[in-house]
Amino acid sequence: MVMKITGIEIAEIPCAFDRKGNLDWAAAGGPPFQTVDLFKIEQFTIDRIWELYKNAYGELSKGLFLRNVFSFQKYVRWILFVNDSKIIEAFAFFKKHQNGTKLGIICANFKKMDARDAVIDFLRLVFHVEGVFGEVSDRVEARLSGYVPIVDPQLAKRILHPKQIQIDGDGKHYTRDLRNIGVVKKMMVGKPVNLP
């Protein structure tokens, strides 16, 4: 029997968060995370997250998620970046993985420079925390390049097993077939733990 997740850890942090602060909490949990019942998250929060997601991913968003709380239940750690009025301007969703805390989705209000900077600066810092890792591509990879540790694709292959990947000859990238999207070039970054 598969157990459905009902508790989500949510951390609401300002877009102007302290770039010199310790981000170990992203892997460890605890404050500033608060555990919230998935089914008690306000609809306006879900609507705002959906709006940011749809604007960021455009046509790719169709068929990937439903516009309700169930869409995001596999992501158990939500980091919401808010402006001075407490409006969500960006987010980073992570899921628990046997090798640590794995980035799932990031989005930002692209009309707001501080929101884009917040989520990219956060990733540049958090991928140095032991146990935080993720797969990135395209625009995000370009903004993280030179700032974060790269995971060897052979190791990424073992971490992602049983998912199949094709390792590129450059020693950094691999391609994998993502459901509803197609073949995408990726790079794994960060510091996964419990390595195979």
C-alpha cells in the first residue's frame, strides 16, 4: 500500500534573504520550515504557485499538473520567496530522496528582478549544503555555471537508477526522456549523500 503525503514543510523567506546566512536547514528540516497539512493550504497560495509555474513553463505546463493541491504533493519541502507584502514571487520545491533533498521545480516572477535573483542566489548557495542536489538544464544551468559543484554523470546515473540516462561525451551532461516533455539535456549539481 502506497502512503499518500499529507504534511508539507513550508519555509516562507523574503526575496531579500540573507545571502551570507546558513542554509543547512534546507537539508535538515526544522525552522524556518513549518509543517502544514497539504489539504489546509489556502487555495490562493496554490493559485499563485500555479500562476508562476504556468508563466515560467508555458506550453510545457499543459498536461503536467492539475491546478490543485494534488499537483504538488510529491514535493514535501516548499521554499516560498515573498516580497515585502508577503506575495509569493518565486518558489523552489524539493522532494526527499534516498540521496538527500532533491530539487524538483523552481519558478520566479520573471517581471521582478529581485525574485529571479533570489531563487538563483538561493540555488547557488544551497547546492553547497551537504545532502542538497538537483538536476538542472538550459537557463538555470547557465545561471549556476561556475557557482555550484557538478556531480559526475556516472554517479548521477547510479543515483537516478532505474531511470535511464545517456551520458554525453563532455563529462558533465546527460540526456533523459521526461514524461510529457521528451528528451532533455541535464546536469546534476550539488552534494548528494548516501552515494551508491
